[in-house]
Amino acid sequence: MKVVMYSSRFCPFCFRAKAVLQQKNVDLDERIVDGDAALRKVMMDASGRHTVPQIWIGDEHVGGCDELLALERSGRLDAMLHA
């Protein structure tokens, strides 16, 4: 499953989300928005949010780190990644 994450090089929530996804051997398409106003606008238009990380699994917008961790705790993350 394709996973896209908009993130920042300075965001601890981005580091945590990335670590969870890397532990699951996800092929992560990480898009760094630092200093790239156009890319941040793409993220904001797609998600409706201005904070990072913003994560998509396939075509589904998961949200940020808190939502990703909630999916992991509930046992639903693996199912989404392997759908």
C-alpha cells in the first residue's frame, strides 16, 4: 500500500510517525514541506490542516501522528497497510 507523509525535518511528531511506519517496513513517500510554500499548500488543500505530519494510506487521509498511533493501538493500522 502506498503511504504518503508530509513532514518537517524538525518535527518530533513526524519522527515518531515515521518510526512507526519504518518498523512496519512501509515504503514511505515522505514529502518535506520545510521552506516549500507550494508543497505545504498542496498538503493543506488536500488535508484541510496546516500541521505536520499529514499521512495518507492509499487514498485515505489518516491524519497526523496521534491518529496514526490510535490506528496502531486499535490494531487497524496493519489491516490498512495490507489492504
